[in-house]
Amino acid sequence: MQPFFIRSGLTWEQGELTASEQFLNALATDRIEPLVVFEMPLWDLHGDHWSVTGRDVPGADSDDTAVYLPGRNVLLLVKAAIWCQRRGIRELALGVLGTSPFADAHGPFFHHLEAMFARSGDGVVRIVRPFSGLSKRQVMELGRDLPLQWTFSCIAPVEGLHCGRCNKCAERIKAFRSVGMADPTQYADAARPAATH
């Protein structure tokens, strides 16, 4: 298995990258290749958007639509798909949930994207979505025995820690509670907000 990380200059990426490396190290298996990091800067696209500046980040009580980033799934996949095509790898996985409210997280979007990759590169790359029929709670149940302390969800990290106040931290807190698991996350806000959405 070959993991990828796309670095675009978003405020949470250093914390996410560090956690990804720690998660992969904790799995300690020779079935996983070293992480490949792709550079895809987006400052010229997003400008003064909260994802780049860290200002006015959607809070714990915001609706999920507040965290939508246009083109996010295309940008996560395009370099990885070309990398796979050039090496004869025919499947590329993305962890979108079946409960996502966004059009670019469901079947028709990915089928069109696969067709585009097939017409613009060397060979077919099938986009696999192993969690597409699952809720966050079901994914948490599947991952119960994994090193979840090395996962990262925050969109407003504070010195490398989950902030404890943003939309994604609220979702994380709610997810651990939903399966009755102790939350191993260290939050910058020790009070930890109630998960409100």
C-alpha cells in the first residue's frame, strides 16, 4: 500500500502531516510504503480564505457546509492519480464517507473523474471509496483497535494540538462519544466543547 499526502499550504497541514507519519509508524508493517508527499500550493486560488489564513475558522456550532472547500477532492486525487498511472497502479483510495453532504463525495462525481483520468493519462485508475456506504460511527467502530491518537481532524490547530473549538474538533469529540471510546486527543482548549452538530 502506498500512502499519499497533498501539501497545499492550508493551516492544519503540518499537524496533519506529523500525525500521518506517526500513525504510519505506529502501524509498523512492511506492507505500507513510505509516505509520498506532493506539493500543490493553493494560496493563489484561496487568497484570504479561512483555510489559508486561520482567521474566522468555522466553530463547533457551525453547519458542515461551512467547511466545504471547492475542488478539494479533485485536488487530493489529481497528482496521486497521475503518479499511479505512471507506475501501473490501477486503484486509488479516498476515505470519503457515505454521509458527506457534498456532491463531490459521491459516485457520479468519481465516475466522471475516473473517465477524465483515463482520457488524459496512460491507463485507467479506479477510485476506490471503502467508506462510501458508512457513517462516521461505523468507521470509528472499524478503527477501534488502530492508533487513533495519531489521527488529525482539526482545522485551527494551536501549536500542533487540536484546538478543541472548531467544527472538525466538535465532530471528532462527537465521534469518540458515539462509540463509547475514551478520546485520546490532546486539545489546546482543555475544556473541550460539547459536540453540537
